[in-house]
Amino acid sequence: MLYFVVVSRIKADHHIRYAERHSYDFPGHGLDEGWLTINVSSNFIIKLYALNDQCWKCPFVHVTTIPGMASQMTLPVNTTFGTTIALKRKHPGTNTEEEFCRFHQKFREGGNYWVFVDYETYKSEECEVLLINHPLPAEMPILYVFLVLCALPLVIILAKFVYGKIRKSSSFEVTEPSTKSKKNLKLSSHHTKSQDQEKGQTTEVEIQPEESQPTKDHRRTRLKSLDTFRGLSLVVMIFVNYGGGGYWFFDHPSWNGLTVADLVFPWFIFIMGTSMNFSFKGMIRRNNTKCQILLKIIKRSALLFAFGIILNTNWGPVDLEHIRIPGVLQRFSLTYLVLAIIELIFIRNYNIPKERGCAPLNDVISLAPQWIISLGILAAYLGLTFKLEFPGCPTGYIGPGGLHEGGKYYNCTAGAAQYIDVLVLGKNHIYGNPTPKKIYQTTAPHDPEGILGTLTSIFLCFLGLQSGRILICFQSHKERIIRWVIWGILTGVVGGVLCKGSQNDGWIPLNKNLWSISFILVTASFAFLLLSAMYVAIDILKIWEGDPFIYPGMNSIVVYCCHDIFYRFFPVSWKIHDDHLSLLLKAVWDTAIFVVLAYVMFKKKIFIAL
């Protein structure tokens, strides 16, 4: 036994030395790539098959054929997810293939992997994968950038401290009273007031002369945590849209699953519902009629939809026969339109009942009609998704199509969601490059912001409306936080049960492409809990002012449109090296540009909203 172990070790060392001598002429690897070299010394033809871990219920895909007898082939391998490799011997003169080796490997970026195939390997049906270099983890740039960003506030604080010391040492004091000193005193007092207003005033104001501003600042009652939450969602959205450093967890999954990139859009929908309480309450206080409010709702929805269509044409010459109709702002528009009209119908419920017996449930009771309608919308989504029959696909199919299920439902990507979009909008007016295209090799179009998913986004926005109603019904910090946490746990548990805590094996998997029920409940859970944490840190303990996220949150529509419009313009866009560090630094730089834009607008007291 010891003899065979020693011989095996000597053989492996020989293979490593051989691989090291013959790896000098390899080309540089690409992003999320490594190299796999198959060295064959047997006298038969080998066919190589591969299966990506993310390809759910997919068959092995033929990658290449390696001729026998002292041949060698090097091919790039994906390092994002694990890969299962199968080697099969092709018998000459027949179509018979005999698998003799299968191994699973999570390749590392920049890794140089070798597999040696000889007659002994074929007989033993075992392959040894050798890594002959030592690549650094691809995630290391995240640590570097994170440390720099953490140190940046300390540098700013130190710079302000030094600047204050220098300014203080160079100042002088006027001791004799005079007309000039009185004027200076007045200006100093005015300056202090302006500084006080700038620290944490987070509501919209009109641009008007200083003397026309009210002496009492009504903005003090606004919760800065809401703007910060909105701003955080927007900043992460911009970072993700600008590539997120090329990391898979800053991108959308191929089909089922949840990443950082999947959180921000639902959070924005959620906080829109939260803010709706205050906009309606303000319109009621201004004695707006229902007709006036309805016109404002329609106007805002129409503007959002129009802006979304315009931004969809930002990528080149406009072909009206192939223009994409759905989109992010269009989803906001339709979601807001439906939920705002529902809220308008039952607007009388803003007069919260004060009976002692129902006080703990005021937030739910005041929204009872809206709950019934919203649950009805959710039921409609379930009915259409799982019961709608359409040609060529099984009823209730919610898979990615393509290679899924062995290719049996190749053109059924997204099931009923795709069918409804194509039926209503046409194949040429929906998104043609869905996320499963690369992994599942799909060809059918599917729009993640399509019609059917709007139903669940309405329910998600309603959950945001529920969170805002808690703020209106209860004035105690404790009551608000307890209710948010309860809602967060409740939605999280229900969402977790529906997906069975699994990526693919649940009754209703987490799926951003479909805006599945489990997806909106889990993202709502995170939103409730995150809002609670921000409320405690910003509005109760006041240990954080919300910087820098609060500034984009106060001008969200401007920042969002600008980040989309200037995507291809310098200094936002330029050619860089295709590596994680360069891409990550560029994504941070691009995002910072629009945070600075929002900060400048804040300092100039410019706040734009639809």
C-alpha cells in the first residue's frame, strides 16, 4: 500500500514539474477566468463535457474534443461558480461514449489547472486536478477599497479639525461696539441659522429669497432615516448598474436566487409606499380635493413612464419597431398609479380611530380595505402564474427555459409572464437579453420589469405603505420599532417557507426575474429591518446623520436619470483594464460622482421631485 502511495506522489510531482515548464506561453486570463489544461497520453479520443452549478436541472454540455496520443489542450474555465467536468472516451466507428472521469471544481481566477490522462487514469476512473500556481483571491480588491472608504471619513474629520484650528488662529475679535460690529453680529447670527438648517434638514423646499422663508423651520419633523434609506438604495443601484467591480454577487443571478443587486429595486418600491403616507397626508392638509389629488397622481405616473421610455432609448439610434416599453421607471409609474388610486379611494381612513380597544392595531385597521384589494392583486398574480394555459408550454411553468429540464421547455422562459408580455406588448418591445441567456442558452425574450411582475410590486409597495402608516398611527419610538421588527420577521418567515430556504427546491423560489411572492416578501423583510436600524441610529440615537446616502435620497429622480444618461460619457466612462480592482475602483468613482452631485444640490437647497 505504501508503495502505491509513494509512486502516486512521485507521479504527481513529475506532472507538476512538467506543467510548470509548459505554462509559460499561456495568454493572460480574462475576468472570472482560469485555465484548464488536459494532457492526454492515451491512444483514444476524449470528449469533454461541463455543467455549471448555476444551471438548474441542465444536461452536460459538450465543450471540446481532444485527440488521443500525446495531445494537449488548454481552455478557459469560468471561476464564478463551481463546474462539474466529465471526460468520456469515444469509441472509434461508433457513437458510443464511455465516461471514465468526473470531477467537480470551483476554479480560482487566474488559476492554472492541469489534468493528466493516461491509461492508468482510464482504468482507475479517477482524475487528479493539479493547481500549479498560487492565485490571490479575486475578492481581495473589495477589502482594499473597503479599508480606504472606511479611512476616508477619518481623513475628512481630521482635515476639518486642522482647517478649523488654522481659521481660528487667524481670526481677530472686535472689542469696540460700532455700526460695523452690529452688522457683523447680525451676519454671524444669520450664518449660524443657515448652518443649523443644513444639518439634517431633509425635506423639499422651494427656491426663494432668504427673507421670504418662514422663521419656523417645518422640516425638523421629517425623518431623515427615510431619505437615507432611499439614498442607500439608489447608491447601491448605481454601483451595481456600473458593473459592481465585475463580481457575481453584485450582479443578478441567472435565474433563481438572491444577490445584493436584487435588493435595491424592491427597496426603492418599498420606500415609495412608505413615503406615500406623508404625501397624501400633506395634500389632505392643504385641502386638495379628490379630483386634484387624482390629477397629481396621473401626472406623476405619466412623467415617470415617459422618462422611462426616454431612458430606454439612451443606447443608440431609436428603432420604434424594437423600442423596449417596460423598464424600471415604468414599473415605478404603474405601481404608484394603482396603489395611489386605491389609497385615494379610501382616503377617509387617514382619520385614525382613537378607540382604546383597537389602538394596538390602528395601523392595520386603517388599511383594512387596502389589505383586501392588495391580497386580491396577489391572488391574481398566483392565478395567472400557475393556472394560465398557453400554447407550447406546461401550465404553471416558472423555469428559465433553454437547457433547463434537458431542454424540454426551451422557449418557455418565465412561463406565463413571458406569454402575457408578448401577447400585450409584442416580442419586439420587451427585453431581449434576459439573465438566463448565458447560463441556460435561452433564445426567448423575457422582461424582468414586465406586466405580471407589476402585480407583486404593487403588493410590495403596499407593505411599504403599511410601514409608513405605523409612523402616522404611533408616536412612540418603541411602538414603531416593535411593529417594524414584527413585520420584518413575519414577511421573512413566510418568504422563507415558500422558498423552503433553498435556491431552487422551494414551492416558490426567490426570483427577481418573476418578482415571485417569496422574493417580494424576503426583500420586504430586509427593508423593514433595515429601516428599523436606520431609524434607531439616525432619528433616535442620532449617532449618524445619514451621510452620504441622505443627499441622493433627497433628489432621487435627478440622480437616477443622470446616472443613466451619462453612462457613456467621461468622466463616468472610459476604457480601463478588465480586472476586478480596476472595475471596482471605476464603479466606486462613478457612484461618487452622483453622490457629490446630490450633495451640491443639497448645499444649494435645490430639491426636485415629480
